[in-house]
Amino acid sequence: MGFPHPSHPKETVLLSRYFGDAEARTYDGWVARGGYEALRKALAMTPEVLIEEIKASGLRGRGGAGFPTGLKWSLMPKPDGRPRYLVCNADESEPGTFKDREILRWTPHQLLEGCAIAAHAIGAERIYIYIRGEFTEPLKVMRAAVEEATARGALGSNALGSGRRIDVVLHRGAGAYICGEETAMLNSIEGRRGNPRIKPPYPAQAGVFGMPTTINNVETLAAVPHIVTRGAAWYKGLCLGNPKSTGTKLISICGHIQRPGNYEVTMGTPVKEILYDMAGGPLEGREFKAIIPGGSSVPIMTREEAESALFDYEGIVEKGSMLGSAGMIVMDDSTDMVYQIWRLARFYAHESCAQCTQCREGTAWTTKVLERILAGKGRAEDFQLLLDLSENMTGKTICVLSDSCAAPVVSGIKKFRHEFEAYIQGAREPAMVAV
Ligand SMILES: Cc1cc2nc3c(=O)[nH]c(=O)nc-3n(C[C@H](O)[C@H](O)[C@H](O)COP(=O)(O)O)c2cc1C
């Protein structure tokens, strides 16, 4: 099992504090580190007060969309005797993103505590944690933690003696990217094909088994105990950029960089500091060329755009992309951008659930056109064709998987057009055999 790198002095280590500390994975180890005190405190609060506290902290969803967490919890209907559920999204299939995995494998009780607090806030007695199928080791760790926390009375029929029932069910996915989309996940939990559902109704009205449901990402929920312990004002104060982006953010960095790995930073930290000071800068003799800052589903940034941005929701948007899942894919000057964009398009074509025509056809067609260009058989009109396809894939489908395919294609053509032209004009050797 791999160990994380030691934290960098410029990091703000909060959720990642016990990464690499094997004792923190046990119930006693977690309690010795102050664990489950936040849950005890939260259980003594009314759900309304708890939700207000989370709202005041400014916490926003870390799964990609950045939706305010307290607001999401408050959208659950008033208890009416029907079951209601919390679903924790631990599917983490976004390319370049591996931060939730570290929370699951090193601090399972941090996550369970956050889940239990959220369950109390929304009035749920059952929590589903949907774990990515490939996460064999995190699943093992989580299973042991759920068993221990239940046996020790933190979870179960009388959570920490509060009289509240909080049960956790671990649901293992089968390895489909689309099941990370929240409504596809609900179908998958119900044993159906993981196709996204049309909204409305939203999960808060009709979620898993048709009951009111809140879905939150692993990192979102893992931040909750810290807010309960130290207060909303303290959490809100963790902010170096736009006041709408608060707290810390785990960033997964991969690709052409000296020290890939997970880093935890205060929202608003300059991207340049993250890339050079924390992650060590480019590889020997190389220069950064492009960065995808939020997993693969967001527009590509040029080096200049990325290096002048602040790392928070607004700062990345200001420079033409999105924070997404905060998986930073770094590419240096040795990168063939056309080839990389094709790799991404092929991923989305493979992972499309095929429910919507624009996605099913658009992702596959885009992949084929890019293959043609890479094979040296591209045509001048292929630029317009790719842009038309992307337009048809944006904002027209049940979920945003096809928008995610369009984002790197459109930004890639806009910012690295000369690399496409080199293939089309025969100035570059084909990178692919004939299609
Ligand atoms: C195709 C697709 C894949 C997604 N994959 C994930 C994922 O792996 N993990 C995740 O937390 N959110 C994922 N999301 C976002 C979820 O639908 C949802 O917004 C998120 O889990 C809500 O939690 P949050 O508010 O705490 O961020 C995905 C969305 C789409 C459209």
C-alpha cells in the first residue's frame, strides 16, 4: 500500500492531517485523536441549528458542482414519517482525481462521522456509501470501520446514546464512470442500470427508492466534523480569494510534474504556488504547456491562464475553466495536445450510458474525427465539424457527461489550434494508423 508524501509547509492540513497514520483508521485511534466528539456535539444540536451552521460556514460540494452544502440539506422536505436517505458519493471515477480514495483508506472514521452528522441534519436513519468498484483496499478499510463504529455504538440503533438510529450500508459499484452522476447512482443502488434520471423531480423530493435523499461527495462530508468542532466562522475564515469559496480543498496533481500527489490548500491559494512550491514544478528541462484543473471534464487552461489563477471556484472560472473535482492534470511541452484530447474523447465515448442521442453519437463521432486527424487524414472543415458536434453536446442532455467531452475539445481547438493544423496540413507525422 502506498503512503502519501509528507505534507508541504504551505499546505493547510485539515482533512488530510492523518493520511499515512495507520492508527487513525481504528475506532480507538480515531477517538484518541478527538474523533466522534463532533458527532456527539452535533447530536445535541437540532437539525435546524446544525444546517444553519453548515450554511454559515460557506461549505460547497466538493464533487464538482460546488453547490452550497447547507442549502442542499435544507431542501429536504419536512419529516413526514417516510424513510429518507443520505447517499455518500465515493465513486471517484473522474480522470486525474484521487483525493476521496485517500480519505476512505486513511480516515474512514472521519468520513463516517461526517456522514452521521449529515444524516442527523436531514433526519435520515440510513446512509448509503457508494464506493467505486475498483477501490478494493478502501472498501476493506471502510468495511472494518463501519463494523467497528457500529459495534462500539457510534453508529447503529442508538448512535452515541442519542436515541437516534444511524445505519451505514456500503454499496460497491461495478466500475462505471456514469454511476458517479448522482441520479445514475440512485438507480444503481436500486439495482437498476446506472442511467441518469431526468430532473425534476430532484433527489430531495424523490431519490433512492423514491424517497427524499441528499447526495454528497466524500470530501464534502469529511469537512463537516471540522466545522461542527471549530465553528462556521473559523471555517469561513479559511479563505485567500473570493469569499464565496471557503475552507480547504484537496487537490490531486498528476502528469508531468516533479511531485505528483494530493495536496490540501486554503481556498484561494495561487495556482503557481501549488504547481511550483508544493508540487515541485516541471520535470527536468521541460516547461508546462497546459493544465486541466478540475479532472478531465473542464476546459483546458494554458500555462499562462493557470499560473495567473487563484485556486477557488471563482478564480478558476475567471481564467476560463472550472474547479470541478480539483484533479489537476499537468501537461508539459512534450505533450501532443491533439492526442491527449482524443484520449479524453475516447474515455467519454466509452463511458457514455448511451441514453441521450447527442451524447451517444456525439462522443463517438468526436472520437472518430480526432482519430482521422491524428491519422493524417483530417480535413480543413473538421474544425467546424468538431465545434458543431460540441455545441450539440452542450446543455442538451439529461446529465453533463457529453458537456464534459465537449469542454476539452472546444478549449483545445481554441487554444492549441496550430497543433490540429499541423496534422491536417501534413506538417506533422501521423500519430495513428489509418482509421
Ligand atoms: C458524469 C458525472 C460523473 C460524476 N462523478 C462524480 C464522482 O465520481 N464523485 C462525486 O462526488 N461526484 C460526481 N459527480 C457529481 C455528482 O453528480 C454530484 O453533483 C455530487 O456527488 C454532489 O455532491 P456534493 O454536493 O457534495 O459535491 C459526477 C457528475 C457527473 C455528471
